[in-house]
Amino acid sequence: MEIFSHNSRIHFLGLRTWSMGLAAILVMASITMLTIRGLNYGLDFTGGVSVEVHYARTVNAHDVRAALMKGGIDAPVVQSLGGSKQVLIRFQPRNDTHHAPKNGKVNLDLIATDVARALHARRVDARVVSRSYTSAQVGAQLRNNGIVAAIFVIIGIGLYLWMRFERRFAIAALVTEVHDVLLTLGVIALVQREFDMTVLASVLAVIGYSINDKVVVFDRIRELFRSVRKAEPEEILNRSINSTLSRTIITSLFTGIAMAALFFFGGPSVHGFAVTMLIGIVVGTLSSIFVASPILLWLGVSKQDLMPVTKENPELARRP
């Protein structure tokens, strides 16, 4: 242990029983939350009406939303479109109004007229330029495609790590990626934040961000296993976490600052992306430290697994 005394300041692996126990509890809690409360799917996945409106002068999305709600449009989602004079309005037609779909279709002309009337009550310079309707079936297909995309991303990452490192690293990465995604979705389900295409994109980004942290630690583990002649796997893993800790914290901190700036100054349309990324950054950083390495240790990773094998004599390449 003495050869690591100057680097192993914190014995993270000594906490593995507690950290893995807590991780298992949080995963089960997230699954329970997703089962009981579910995700609050947005109009991207449930279907609805989209109306694009142009203004002659600068307009605030909050004012547009207030005018629509006062005019009888329930729960409208208003987003700016590439400037301060164009907005996209989306809402779900209620079944107890004349906006409700009939035989799978809606009267877009009638809806556009009602939207224009509600907006003109506050601003006469509003002009509806386009309108469209997305059915619930199309929204469900998008949702299923998003789930498939996330699964393929995680499996692809596992295969990459299997080829680059060793199968134990791939297994540890897959388990921690599932852990990170479930915890992120569990928090979203807990607070019932709207889950739309923007949030789905941020979940995929969280997967990529999280695996980046783990690859840095895995690289250090492989380097130390190959360079140190005599050391226990627990010592190697602990030193690897400590030696990459400052890099992990700095990366997470500055990425978090960027997401916080996006949340406060980017407008409502990117709030979901920023919040999901912030949750994922915290979860991914902690799992890189407290989950991935304990899994590697329990899987029995060793020096022999990571030594290069020569064609002439494979046994020689496996000796310390």
C-alpha cells in the first residue's frame, strides 16, 4: 500500500458496500417512480396541434402564452423560432371542445382562427403563417424510436469498450450507463417535468457524457496495471480514481456552469435540455467514482486481463 500513499488520499473502494447499496436503492426507487408516476410526455410524443405565428414587432413568449390561455387555449407550449418576432405554438386539443379530433382529423382552419382571435385580443400584429397536426400514433412511434436509439447507444458503447479494453470493462460500463439513465429518468418522473424531444436528446447526451468520464478512469486503470509490477487490484482502482478525480470534478463543474447558463439565459425552449443535463452530470460523475470501479473489482479484473499479448509467446506477455 505504501507505493500509493502519495496518491491514494481517499479510499473510495473502501466505501463500495455503502455506495453500491445506495445505488441499488436509488435504481429501485427510480423504477418504482417510472412505474407509478411515469414520464410526463410532451406534445412531441402525445401528438397535438402546431401553429407558427409571426409578429410585426418583438414579442415575448410569456405574453403569447398568457393571451392564448385567456382566449381558451389550454396548456399551450410557446417557443421562439430563430428570433424575437416568430413563435411556435403547440397544444393538445381537448375532447370536450370543438378542437377535438373527429375521425382522426382536426379542423386546422378553425383552430388557426381561434388562435388568431386569442392573440389579436392582445396584439393585432399577430399573423398565423402555418399550422399542422400530429396524431397520437405518430407521437407514440417517435417515443418508441427514442427508446430504441438509447438502447442502441448503450449497446454500441459496450461493444466499443469490449474491443478497446476487456469484457469486464464493457459490463461495468453497461451497468453504470443503465444506472445513470434510470436515475436521470427517475428524477424527471419525480418532478413531472415535461418529457419531449429536447429532453430525449439530453438523455442521449448524458449517456455520452457519462461514458466519457468512465473511459478516462478505465484508461488510467489499464495504464497502472501495466506499469506497476506488484499491486492489488483494489489499490490500482483506488489510485486510478484519485489520480483522475481533479479532472472529473473540473469537467463536471464547467459543464454544469454551461448548462446553468443555458437554463437561465437560453429561454424556456431549452430548459428541459439544461435541467436533464445537470441531473445527468451529477449522476454520471458520482457513478464514475462510486459505481464503475467497485463493479470492476467484483468482476475480478486483474493485471493479466490487460497485458498485451504477443504473437511469439503469449505467456510471456502475461507475466508481471
